[in-house]
Amino acid sequence: MEQEIGTWDSVLLENLSEDSFINNIHQRYKRDHIYTYIGTSVVALNPYHHISEHSLDNVRNYGDKGIFQLPPHIYGLTNLAYQSLKDQSEDQCVLLTGESGAGKTETFKMIVNFLTHIQDRSHCPPTPNVLRKQSSTSSASGLVMHAHRRASSSCSGTANFIICKNRAENPSGSVSRRQSPSPGPSQRSRTRAESIERQSRRHMREKIVDFDFSHHKSSENISGLPESHAHHMHPTKSCFKHQQTQVSACTAMPAAAKGSPKYAVPTVYGGCRQCGHSKCVRAQSLEKEERDDLRGSNCRLSTIATATTNPAHPHRGSCSNLMRQHSTESQPERERDRSSLMGSTQRISLYDAHKLSKVLGDLPPPPPSSVSPTPSASSSLHRRHKSPTQRMRECVTCADVFLEAMGNACTLKNNNSSRYGKLFDIEIDFKGDPMGVHITHYPYNGPYHWRAKFSHLLPITIRS
Ligand SMILES: Nc1ncnc2c1ncn2[C@@H]1O[C@H](COP(=O)(O)OP(=O)(O)OP(=O)(O)O)[C@@H](O)[C@H]1O
């Protein structure tokens, strides 16, 4: 338990002024207390070193208590959102904002970690309190939570945006609909849940496109770009990593990697203007469209070339069931989606994987072998026989880390700067366990760029 250093909640400061506010945060920061509340907002400072506050025990502690019962922490705020989601069945919104390197991504990971492990009681004995909690939640049969994250990779300031939505599905909804002729609140919520389900089914029909690792590492310094070049860049004429509308996997080696400057100066038809990919398929197709547009043709954004689609190959590596998906919707539908989702068609879904896990989980365990397995074999056996929920927790937790590995950039302020924003839809079942995550990418210069100018602190607010 933290000693009382400064004031936990800035609202309680005597003589509240900018000076006293900063002084209070500073006092706390010097003792490694990086979080301070302002009511139900959290100011988080980057400690620039490891703080051992992110353990599962901490998740449980904060999950069991009210927000103001324990020292300020991002878990306290997340628990407030989680509990509101469950108890009030109301959409929640969390905004993370701050300049590049402020710690939004780290904070976001902690939020995801909390949400995926809050119900993980596998290591502690079930207490009556826990049982009561679970039985009370089981009355709400379905809980869908969408966590929307917005991040930008600009050095001057960025913002992460999280919206938590909760949709409760009533299993007896069909019965009640037959009984009541007029649509009641339960029927409305059921209709909403059905529409969500339809939407997720539609996403599940999407083609699976393998990840492209040809751009795995990037080291370009965004702030080092001359202003003129930055403006000169076509906002959409980019390759895989720099492009919000995801296309086929580029298999060509980047031209920039062969000794040329990291940011290739754009040429007339020189492929991607950000990475210098001479054979970037997307860049080439955009070049063609640009030329067609110039000719006054009616050529619209054409069907994007699809990469290797291998639905029968859903598992790969440690994050095997993390799949990039490419929309196969009809053109008008895609255009509509594109405008509503700020041009993004990058989607990663774990729903199929979860279904598969369920099927595998339902299979009977293998017959016991007479030969005792070696330690390594037993550990791999243990891994293989994790419960589907446990595997899903791991997948959801590492989803963002996995994306970072291929999408982030090295900038002056942050050597692991998020290149674009992501929309996280985390679906949670009635017990509070994660069922899957749906991730969509956003360009940082989209309509929500104004959010970057919110603040230079890192407030995280909950709207209810
Ligand atoms: N709570 C924390 N505990 C420990 N280290 C942290 C914490 N927050 C941030 N850091 C450190 O600061 C670095 C930058 O943080 P992070 O990548 O989260 O910034 P960001 O706000 O997401 O930046 P950008 O907008 O450029 O993506 C991290 O790599 C990590 O080393």
C-alpha cells in the first residue's frame, strides 16, 4: 500500500492552482507514484523505468475494490469502466492522450491486460465473494465490449482513443418478443446484439491475408523529414506499412534498403514514397489510378489486389491465430465502410480462432501414456492443453504487441512510436472472459486528428 505522498486526487488539493497541481504530481513522481487522479480522470507520467505494479495480484486487488479505495492507478480507472460496463450495461469511453513517448501505448497495454485477466481466478481459490460475483453476472447473458484506440505517430503530439461499448444479449429474448407485441427495451437490446453479431459474422467472412513482414523493422525518423517532403508525399500512395487501406503483401525488397536514404525521395512513378518500395503493388495501383483520374476517366478506387489467401492455413507461429483480414465486401459497401472507418480495411480477428479453440477444447483429452514425458515435452503438452479461455487471454494480450512489431517507427521522442491508430473491439462473454478481439487500423491524419491537440498530459476520461 502506497504511503500518503502528496494528494491522491487533485480535486482535493487546497488552494488548487496550476502550481499546486504540478507540484503535487511532481512530489508523487519523485517517489515513483506516477498516477494521480483528477476525479475519475487519471494523470499518468512516464517513469522511464520498470515499475513493478503491473502484476496479476494488482489486477485482482484493483478489480475487487472501488476506484478511490486504493492508490491512484490505471487499473482503478479500468475497473471503474469494466464494472460500469457490467452493472449498468452502458457504453464507456476512455481517452488516452499525450505527446509522443508519453506512455499511451504502455497504458493501453495495461488496460487490455486488466480487461483480459480480471476474471482470471485460476491461481487463487474461489472465494464466496467471487462465486457471488460470477453468478450475479451470469444473469446478463452476453456482454460485448468494443475498445477503440486512436493513436498517431506524430512527434508533436498524439492521442489514443478508447470507446468501450457494452451490449447485453438476452437468451430468452425470442420468447419475450413473441409475448409482447410492441418492442420493449429487452427486444431493442436484443436487436442491437443481433446486429453486432451479424456484423461480426460479416467480418468473419472476410478473406484472410497473411501478415507481411517485409517491412518488419523501420528506423526512419519522421521528425527528420524536411517539411517540403512531408507535404509532397501523397497521403495514400504508400506501401503496406504506410497505408491505411491495406493491400497485398509486397514481397519485393525495398529499394531504400539497398544503401539509399531511408526515406526515398519520391519519384514520378517510383513506388511507395515513404519506404521507396519500387515494386510496392499498392503504390503501383495508386499510380495507375492517379493517371486514370488525370485522364478524366471514371476509374474509381479499383479492387485492391489480394495477397495469398489461404483460409485453410489459419495457424502460424506463437500468435498463430492472429490473422490479417482483407475485406471482400462489395465495392459500394467497402466505400461506405471506408468513409465510416476513415479508410481502413486492415482487420485482424480472433473470432475464428476462438471458435476453433472451443472445438479443440471440447475434444476428449488424449489417453494417458505409460511413458512419462520429458520436461520439455510436458511443458509443450501443458501449453497445448491450456483451456481455450486461457489461450484466448494470451492472444488478446499479445495482439497489440504483435502489431507493434511490424507497424511501429523509431522517432526522436520514442523508439517504438505507434505509426497509426488502432480500433480494438474486445468481446467479453457473460462471465467476463475475453472471446475475441477485432482490430482495425486508422491513419493518424484522419478526421480525428484534432484529438491530438487535446492535451499534453495523459488524462484518461470515462464518459458514461
Ligand atoms: N508505465 C510505464 N512504465 C514503464 N515504462 C514506460 C511506461 N510508460 C511509458 N514507458 C516507457 O516509455 C516508452 C514510450 O512509451 P509509449 O510507446 O507508450 O509512448 P506513446 O505515448 O505510445 O508514444 P507514441 O505516441 O509515439 O506511440 C516505452 O517504450 C517505455 O519504455
